[in-house]
Amino acid sequence: MRPSRVARPFLALAAVVLAACAPADAQVDVDVVWPGAEWDEVGRGDLAGYGWSPDGLQETFAFIRDSANTTGLVVVDRGRVVFDYGDVEELSYLASVRKSILAMLYGRWVEDGTIDLDATLADLGVDDVGGLLDIEKRARVRDLITARSGIYHAASNGGDDLANAPERGSKEPGAYMLYNNWDFNAAGAVFEQLTGRDIYDELESQIALPLQFQDWDRAAQRKSGNLEISRNPAYHMWISTRDMARIGYLMLRKGEWDGEQVLSRDWLATISSVVTPLDEMNPVDRRDGYFGYGTMWWVWDGPRATGPFEGAYTGRGAIGQWITVLPAVDLVIAHKTNSVYSRTTSWDSWQRMLELLLEAKGVEVEAWPWG
């Protein structure tokens, strides 16, 4: 029988304490594994032998308990859960992490020719409330999924950089990156138009079922938004933290799942690679950060993308949601703050968690990419 949800943070701490009592020379199997119906948590039984500092993870636990608003955290090393916190089974709202997941779903349909990334909105008959400008209709599908459409029409939902947008019609499609929910919502609408498939049905068939999501509920998925502002709704998703970790692990393993190529290796490499480098990000203050932008994934880029952050990327959403993949150190970190509690886990808290976790794994970082 699984422990109660309320008890799980305390069990995480207990695992750390027990591991501290393990023999210093204890070793565990470090072969890469895939989860079945449950995640393999063997790493938590012998953290020191698996290369993790029990004291370091205890410090991480204390930080989260005292300084963050985390409601779910799962850390996966080589396919095994080494640390979790909170209610990792709870289905709750995913904000912009939905975009990264949609990018994954695009691959099959791009590769079989159903979706032509160079098709323009004019070609597809796409328009919106009040009408799109002629220049905006020249935007291609690939411009939508890389946030480079040049379309600054209001979206049906907020939470983007539209307040920093140039004047409508002033940017040629493909020439200027701006994080705008209109692009992403339109990308969802175009996906459904061209494939004839509902996004949530595709999420179920392409990812949730092959990966054996533990908490998937198709009935919980629903779109939202003010359709008087834009006819394209937002396709938010309800996924548990431990199933978010499965998505991250599929990305880390380049689309392979237990011997089967579930998603295209080439496509996943494409969406997690930089399209807009750090020094071209907009608004300009984003160029002081550490992310460039790929295809609906944020990608570490520039001089700070070194050590454990080389080749790293993350899905990220408002309130405190991340699926972070660190290939250089074989880690996936899934984090969630449930919006129903009216709390947010800040960027600073997330960064500090990454620091503590990497330190607990014994990873040396020459200079943190922040501050």
C-alpha cells in the first residue's frame, strides 16, 4: 500500500536519514532503467552508494520546507527517483509547460508530412477576432512554435510578454522572437486543424499510455480562455509531478522508452535546441539571463551553459512549474506548485533548489548561471 499523500515529505526526509546510516562503501546498480507501473526508488535506499550526499539532500529538504512553496518535486537520476517531496500524485493545472509538451506531439505529424512547418497562416485560412494583418498572415507554422510569428494580437489568456510587443505589423514573421501566448494557442489550433486530432487525445496516445502515466485522467483535461478576445483557447493540462518526471525522462532518453522509440529522436533534438540565442532574446532584459529559446522549450545558452548546464533545457510555467532536463549529469527534475493554494515558488527558490541538488550529487559548478 502506498503511503498517504500527506506523509510523503516526511518519508522523503526519513529516506535521507536512513541512507546516512548505510555503510560508506555500499554500492548500488547504476545501470540506466525505465520506470514501469511505478518508479524505481532504489536510489533512495542507498543514496551514498548511488553518489548522493544524504546530508546534502537533507539540506535540500529543509530549504524546500522552510523557504519554498513546492507542492510536488521529483528528482530522477539514471531512471531512479532519488528524492521527492510533497504530493507527487496530485493532478493539477500546468501553465506554460503545456507548450513544451505540445512541441513533442508535433514531431510525428511533421515527419509524416501532415504538418508542413512552412505553411503560412494564409495557406491555412487562419484568422482571428478583428482580423489579422496581411503581413501577419505570412507567418509560418514554424514561426508560431518558435515564438517568432511577428503577430501581436491579444491571446485568449494572459501570462506572456505582450506588454513588451512592438507595434502590430512592424516585424516580419520569423525575424523577431517574443514570448506571446497568441503564437502558442494558435499552434495548438493549427495542430488540431491539420491532424484532425484533439491535443489531449494525442497526449494520451503518444505519451501518457506508452509511458504508463500513473495518474493520467483524460476527463480532467480542458481548454480555457476568453474567446471574445481570440478564437484560440489555451490548452492547459492536468498532470501529476511524477508523470511530469516521465515526460522529462523521455526527453532525456531522446524519445526512447524501455527499448522502444516512442517519439522521434531527431525531432526531440530539434525542439530542445536553440532557435533564438540568448543575445537575441526579447525583451532585451532577457539577454541578461541564461536561456535562449528553442521550439517551446527554454534552452541554456551562452557562456553560462557549461558544466551541468551544457545541453540543458527546461519547460517552465507560471506559479512554479518546471520540467528540467540536465543531460550532462543524467538528471531530470520535475517541480510543481499547485495554483489552487494561491502561492508561487519563485525563480530564486527554483535556482537555489538546483544548486542544492547538484551539490548533493557532488557536481562541481565553476560559476552558477545566475548571480
